[in-house]
Amino acid sequence: MNTTFEKILKNPVSIIARKEIMDNVRNFWIILITIIFAILTVAMSAFGAYFSEGWQDLGMTIALMMSIVQLLVPIIALMLGYAAIVGEIEKGSMNTLVSLPVKRIEIILGKFLGLGIVLTFSIVVGFGIAGIIIGIMVPDVNYIEYLIFIAATVLVGLVYLNVALFFSTLFKKRSTALGGAIFLWFFFNMILPVILMGIAFAGAAFSDILEGTVPEWYYGIQLINPMSVYSALVTLNVEGVLSSASGAVQIQYPSFYTTWLMVLILFVWIVGFLLLSYQRFNKKDI
Amino acid sequence: MIEKTIRCPSCKNQLTINGNPGDKIQIICPSCNSKGVFTFPHEESFLSESNPIQVLNLTKKFNNFIAVNNISFSVKAGEIFGFLGPNGAGKTTTMKAILSLINTNSGQIKINGISIHKDPKVAHKYVGYLPERIAFYDNLTALQNMYFYADMKNTPKGECKPLLDEMGLGGALDKKVGKFSKGMQQRLGMACALIGSPPILVLDEPSGGLDPRGVALIRKKIREMKSKGTTVFLSSHILSEIQEVCDRVGIIDKGVLVAQDSVSKLSEKLKLKPKITIELEQISNEVVEAVKKVQGVEKVDVKGKNIDIICDPKSKSKVILAVEKAGGSVINIQTKEPSLEEVFLKVTGE
Ligand SMILES: Nc1ncnc2c1ncn2[C@@H]1O[C@H](COP(=O)(O)OP(=O)(O)OP(=O)(O)O)[C@@H](O)[C@H]1O
Ligand SMILES: [Mg+2]
């Protein structure tokens, strides 16, 4: 066998990742959410494909799918990650894990890799089935755009996973961490949009928005929310999502809204929270 | 006392200081007034590379509570070193520090001469650890759990099954650990600590939660490992357990290491006898003399109307009989068994 490959397999990071996958593929809630996720995307794609007469209209399908993503992907990610560290500490298995010949950064990376693979898997399964249905029902599917959409979804999922991972290093108890995860979901889905809306009001952008023009600074501030970054990333790359956005508001992204900026922001979130998790975990008494 | 000549780091002025090994003293340079702290080194032998575990001036605080207070000891190659102390003494905390599970406030720890602060990953390669609070991955089977640890220790998986068999878990290999009883988990924990035959074992209350057969099994295994040259550091608050298996013992109380000794020396001190206090209506010389003559009586003290007698437990009834024969009328009799605390007091000479 290839020695480099063997080395990778024997690395503590990949051993922990494999254990994490084995441990989580049997997690009832993860399986349940993945199934719900798959059913919803399949329903959406069937619905979207039924009404579309070609790939152009599938922008609408993806726009619909994006709303499922915004709801469910953070839930899957938070559920996978919220107990990753605190759960093992509270239970006691972290005692043995840390005592093994392994660095704490490797434990964090292993958890991230393993949980990230489980997350990616459930996203790919959900959208993969949907993709097959689209492929059957719609001629001339632009698979590249569809793959970009899936990749963007995985990226934003990893953002939430690492935010959850960080939260799991903050608390002393699993139950508190669960509360923290639920709060996070509310924060990103309800509180943060409301805050941004409030800022729009305060900055008198709202009347502009109602008139159909959104000031550039408001677009800038929206980049605080990873979900907004995600929708911008998809909208910029998938034809037809933009035009299918209903309502009077015409989305006109400013020139600094580029694919690379969006990808960069998501990467900064992912790496940043990974480092924060490590920094917290490293200081922790087990 | 050692005398030491040091040089001020800022003005290079020489000065001579005195202190005991391990002492930390504040220094103010007489010529340039810069301040510093100097720690007197322990004897060379203490930090000798041949001692598999060396702990030097270890202190651990939880917020303001000092759980481990400036303790130093070393475990010699091939010996079984027992850590004895009451609940909350700091045994687990010390062991956790050795395995880098907790951050320490000060002190040095070396495993096989490797500093755990500098290179924990390498240092941990030599150690098999059985934590006090043992837990596994509940969704995985006993064997899957062990395979994970074997992989992490870079040890062939073939070792796992025989070890589980040996620990009496041969019939539960494919059972999910979530369904294990406390004792079964303890046995699995011991099997995991033994993966890869590490040269050093750190076992925190190895017989916790075990049935008598399990206790015997683990003691046998510990002795077997010793005969193969393994160094064992174990903790317990059961005196008999420590006495039975350990070569040397460290006694820790309220975070302070109050004694380190060989078991034979310590058990001499540990052979404390119960103290019987007899309260009499009136004390007479005849009574005291009569008590002193009873076989097995070691010490007699008179305090007011009380006679404190230290004697063999078997002589108790003879003592009371003698008191009554000599005309003493007994109001009250109290017996105090030797406690761990008394052991500490005696050992520390307080
Ligand atoms: N994480 C922690 N936070 C605060 N205090 C702690 C923590 N861990 C231990 N302590 C305190 O430190 C002291 C020493 O605890 P430790 O667990 O080392 O005792 P022990 O000797 O192992 O006792 P036992 O025989 O009960 O196992 C105790 O007073 C305990 O309350
Ligand atoms: Mg303990």
C-alpha cells in the first residue's frame, strides 16, 4: 500500500475523525434530520421541476431549496457540534482521549474533520437525491451550477459546525451547551436579521429599500450574517435565482459582491472558529 | 542547607544565598536593586532520568482553592508506588497533571525524562492511564472502543481481544459500551490502559466499582505487570490495598504530600492500636497498676477521671475486668479505632 496514504490513515486526526463518523452515523437525531432534509429537498425539487420548462426555471427550485438550507443546515450542524467537546468532558471519555499520545489541536481537527464529513454526507445525500430527480424531469440540467450550490451549502454548514464546536468548548455542561446551540439558531435566524433590519431603519435605508434601491453600505453590513453571504454566493453563481426572487425589491448587488469575497468570508468564519475552539480547549481543565 | 552562588541577571553582580532543596526565595540584588526569585534545585538524584515519573514542586489551584500544594516525588523504575489519601486530598488532580489533563500553576513533571509541558505527545506514549471517572463511546462496542485506542497508540489491533478476555469481558466484545455496568466499564478501562504494554501505568483507583473477583483480577494483573518491569503509580484510599501491592507509598492530605516511605516502614507506623477511654467514679493507684499489668496494654494515661489505654483490641475485655477487680466503678467506656488521620499525624510526627 502507498506509504503516504498509510501515514494519513495512521494520523491521530484521521483516526479521531473516523471514530467521530462511526459514533455519529448511528445518532438517531442526525439520521432523522437527514431524512427530513432529503424528503424536503426532494419535494421541493419535484415541485420546482414540475413547473419549470427548462433549467432556467430551476433557479426557482434552488431558491426554494435555499430556504430549507437556511432552516435545516444550521440545525444539523449545531446538533453535530454542540456537544463535541463538552459532552466528552462531562461524560468522562475526554480523560482517556487527552491522555493518549495526541495534541489537543489534533483532537479539535479530528472532530472537525469527522463531523464535517458527516455533515457533508447528509447534505450531499439530500441534494444528491434531489439532483437525480431534477435530472430525470428536466432536460439540459446545468450540473456545474448545481454542484456549486451544493458546495456553497457545505461551506455554510461548516461555518455553523465550527460555531457549534466553539460553543461546546465554552460550557461546563452538555445541557447548557444545548441551550447555547438553540440560542445560536435563534440568533442567526431571527435576532441577527432583525438587528440588521433595525440598522436599515436607523440608517434610513428602509425607505430606499421600499423604493427599490438598496444602499451599498447596507449590502456591506449584511455580510455579517453567514446566511446572507451564502445566499449571495449562490445567487451570484446560479442563473435564475435572482430573477425568481419575488417582490418589488430588485436585488442589485454592489460591485464588491464577488464570489471570491463570499468564499473568503465563509473560510474566515470556518478557520476563525476552529482556532477559537482550539484556543479555548487548550486552556481547559478536563 | 545548601549554599549557592548566583549572578544577578541585570548587573552581573555575584551573591551567595542559602536554602533547602525546593525552597523558593525572593532576591533583591544589593547593587542594582532588581528583584528576582530563585528556586533551590532538588538533589540530582531526584531528577535523575532513570525515574520514570518525576514531579517537582507541583501546585494546582482551582480558582483560589489549592488542590495540590507544592508537592514533589518520584516513582522509581519498576516499582509500584501507591498514592494514599482521604477523599479530596488531591490524588486525582496530581494524576491528571501527569497526563496533561489539567493546566498546572507551577511545577515540573517529567515522564521518562521528557517534560510533559514541552512534549506531552511523546511523553504520553509511555503511559497507560486508567482515569478515576472512566467512560467510553457508548454507541461503539467494547472491541470498537479498544480498536480506537489501539490505533491512537499505534499498536496492532490483535492485542485487543486477548486483553478483553483477560479482563473477563470475552463474552461482551460486541456489546455496546453504553450497556455496560460500572464494573464492566472499569474492566474495559483497565484493558485499555494495558494496550501496547506501556512501560508506565498510572491507575486512579483501579479497584473502584469492582466486585471481589474483579479486585483480585486487577491486583494480579498489576503484580504481573510489575514482574515484567512495568512502573506502576496507583491511587487508593483503601489502606489494605495499598499495603498489599505497593513497594512505596506517598501520603497526601489536603494537597500536601505528608509522607513518602516504603510500605514496610510505613506499615510499622500504621500498626496503630485502638484507644480505650474508661471513665471512672474515682481513680486509684491500684486500678492504674492493675491495668498496666494486663497483657497487650501498651500505654496508660490518666487524665482527670479518665484512663486512656492503648492496647490490642483483644485485650479490651481483660482490661475492663482488671479495672473492676481492682475496685474501680466504670461510668463510661469509649473505643476509638485508629483513623487515617491518626496515621497522617503519626507519619508526619505532629
Ligand atoms: N475541576 C475542579 N474544580 C474545582 N475544584 C476541583 C476540581 N477538581 C478537583 N477539585 C478539588 O480539588 C480537591 C482535590 O480533588 P481530587 O479529585 O484530586 O481528590 P482525590 O484525592 O482524588 O479524592 P478521591 O479520593 O475522592 O478521589 C478537592 O477538594 C476537589 O473538590
Ligand atoms: Mg480521586
